[in-house]
Amino acid sequence: MAPLKGDPELTRAQPQIVDPNISTVRNNIRVSMERHKKNMAAEHGSALRDAVTALAQMVAGQDVPADGTWWQDSHARWELYRRAAGTVDAGERLLAGVAAESDLPLASAVVVMMLERVPAGERGRWMDVLDPEVRDFSREREHELAVLDALTPGEPHAGSPSAQEIAAWSDWLQLRVAGAARDRPLLELLADSGRTKRIRGEARQSAHRVRREARETR
């Protein structure tokens, strides 16, 4: 068997043969990987173009820009997604657009927006289309919405969260609960210890409304 590179018996001629061969192999691998990336990008771009165009035709109709490259502008796509979010029956095409979206922060923003609009049972579908790299914030918002759902039923909640639990909530969740909850102890706690002046004021208004409604029903 011929000695390998690094073998003490390697002749002077062998490095001249081995090194160029290794260089050629590495170069071929690099070229192949670059070609694969370009092909994947082209396929992904086509999927995004098709999904966004179909969504625009449904939502905007005759307002679809004549410029065939408009869909490449992330700002234009965001405006389309926002419009689609308020359009009846556009949900599935919007979901397809987000699944094909190449701008990961933009996809995350759309999913966060839609988590508040779709039924609780459909939130998982929207999160599943996100790249794991940008899924954490949406997962946290889904958890916050579950807390909000549990605290804002038609009847007062059976038990209020502790002060420690409320302190761990984000400003967004504290404000949303302050505006939607009907549990007086919870609202009074937020009115006293809400993180911002706006949260405390919203909680006081809600608590006042709950007390007034209770008096009117007597």
C-alpha cells in the first residue's frame, strides 16, 4: 500500500500529487454547495412569489402592482399581510405566504399578529410554519394569550394569580388583562402594582366598571 500523507516514507513526489488532488476535491465541494444554495434560493423565491401573488390577487384584486418585482420588497409584503389579516377567508393563503416568507423577522411579526386573531385551537398551525430560529417570541405570545384567555371569560375568574405571578408578566400581558379581566381582586391588584401608569389606570377603570355593573344588577 502506498504511504499516506504524513507517513515518514512519503516521497517528495507524493505531496505534489496529493495536495493538488485534495485542493481539487475541496473546490468541487465548494462549487457544488454554492450551486445547491443558489438552486434552493431560486426555488424558495419562486414559492414566495407564487404565494404572495395569489394572496395579493385575493386581497387586492385590481390593485396588484403591475411591476412584477413588487413582491421582493419586504415592506410591500408586510402591508399585504396586514391587509390580508383583516380580510375574510384570506387566512389559508396568508398562512401559505408566511410559510414561504424568506424574511424571518417579518414572518414572526405576521404570526404574532395572527395569534391574537385566530381561535386558540389554530394558533399551533401558525407557529409551526415559523423557522425555529424565530419561534421563541411567538411561543411566548401564545403562552400569554392562553393566560389571557383563562382570565377573561364571561364570568369572574375563580382564583386570582398571585402578586408574584403578575410581576412576572410582560407589560403587554398586564395591560391586556387590565383591560379585559372582570375579576375584581385581580384588577385591584393590577391597579395597585401594575408596572406602568397606563396599566394601573386601565385596571382602575376596569375595576370601576365591574363595580358599577354589579350595582346595576342588584
